[in-house]
Amino acid sequence: MQKVVIVEDEFSIAEAVILNLELEGYSVTHFAKGGEAMSNLALLADASLVILDVMLPEFNGIDICKKLRDISDVPVLFLSAKGTTSDKIIGLKSGGTDYLGKPFDLEELLLRVNILARKSSITTLNSVQIGTKSVDFKTYEVHDLNGIHISSLSKKEIALLQFFIEKENEVIARDQILDAVWGAEQFPTSRTIDNFILTFRKLFEENPKEPHYFHSIRGVGYRFVNGDNGK
């Protein structure tokens, strides 16, 4: 069962979110004060997702997120009545993964939670073999079957590759990839994805012009086919 920690001092909001998350099958821990969250950073770090209010008693959400980032890459979804662009930028620069202004639609919150928690679970995969190459998700390094270092991937390349693995054999639209990997706060184009795919093909395909793993679906997007199991 995936674990979600919510740090929220408005009990009416916390109760509604907790109830709906539990109905979705999540295990939920709630803290009402920033000090409680600061005292339990290890618990936050071990969660699949942290839902963090910005304005809290004792310590604000921005400070909590900065401290949390010293020990964990757990996804953090900020909730705040401060919903200007500058407020969102501050939250994301502090280490937040997503930012949702109050008041929010509960269905939208649950959708974002499901996406972030799913991305968190896929990052628990240590490595995957694609053809004659092995990708280490902890070090971002690519090795051949003899363990020789071939290349290093960027954080965004790793995120995109993990998304393809999660959606293996599915046809994925470019817009879906942009939403899942880049999010609403960044503004890449579909051409950005195409460039990443070209990089993957040069690295993993025996013949990049006749791809075996990274397939283009004309007018739609891409499909990743592998068959090798991650571990």
C-alpha cells in the first residue's frame, strides 16, 4: 500500500483529502503543524508522496520542503491559497514537484496524487536492460553487458525513460508525455520529445533508423517495446 503524508492545518480540508485518499487505497498520515513535520522528516522521506500546505504553524511548507530535499526525492505536492505565478515558482524552486492553489477541485487533486504517487513507485526500479545496454536508475549511468560505462543520462532523460517503462507496449500521445514528465509548470514542445527519442535511439538501438524499442506512431506519439525485466 502506498503511503501519503499530508501536512495541513485546516482540518476540514485535511479530513476531506484523507477520506478520499483512503478510499483510493492509500495509507495516510496527517500532521497539522509544521513543527510536527520537521520532527518526522524521515517519515515524510519514506512516503510515496507528501502533500504540503505552504502556510503552516511553526514552520512553513517551503522550509519543510527544503529540509526534506536534503534527505529525499519524494514527490511534494504543495497546496496553498497563495496561487500566483511567483508563489508557484518559489514552491517549485524550493524542491516542490507540483503546486495546486486553494480552493481546489477534489477530483483534480486526486488525479495529481495518482500521477505523482505512480511516478514515485516506478522510481523504485533499480535498473533496466534495453538490448545490450543496462540503465542504472540510481546513478543515471548506462553500461554495456560487460559493465563498461557507455553514457550518463540527465534527470529528465531518466524520468522519460521511466515513464516509457511504466507504459510499456502502450501508444502514448505526445501531450500525455509532456504532462507526465514535464508537468504544467514547464513549456516544452513536442519537438523536445522527438529530440529525446533520437538520443535514446542512438544509444539503445542497433539501427536507429529501424528502431526495435522506441517506435514512432504517426500523428499520435510513441510506443516503447522492450520485454526485458527491470530489477
